[in-house]
Amino acid sequence: MIIVPVKDGENIERALKKFKRKFEKTGVLKELRSRQQFDKPSVKRRLKMERAIYVQQLRDAEE
């Protein structure tokens, strides 16, 4: 359960924004979407490898 402390006089939009950020960090929506379809283990490995290569290229470009 996500608890968002709201201070007195705090804007409701700001509290809602805090809630949304906490909700995204939990990864519930991402997990739900991943469970809606089945990916073969080979596809998961390939995607993981492609992402690792992409991240490595970004880090190399920074240097």
C-alpha cells in the first residue's frame, strides 16, 4: 500500500504527483504489462543483450 503524507495546505495536484511517482517506482504497471503476454526466454535474453549494448554505447559516448 502506498502512503503519501500530505502537509496542511499542500496542493492536491502536488500530492497526486507524489503518489504517481511512488506508484511508478514500485513497478506494478510494468509487471502487469509484462504478464499480459508471454515472451520466450530466448527473446528475453536477446532484448536484455540489446539493451546492455545500447547502454554501453551511451556510456562510451559520454566519455
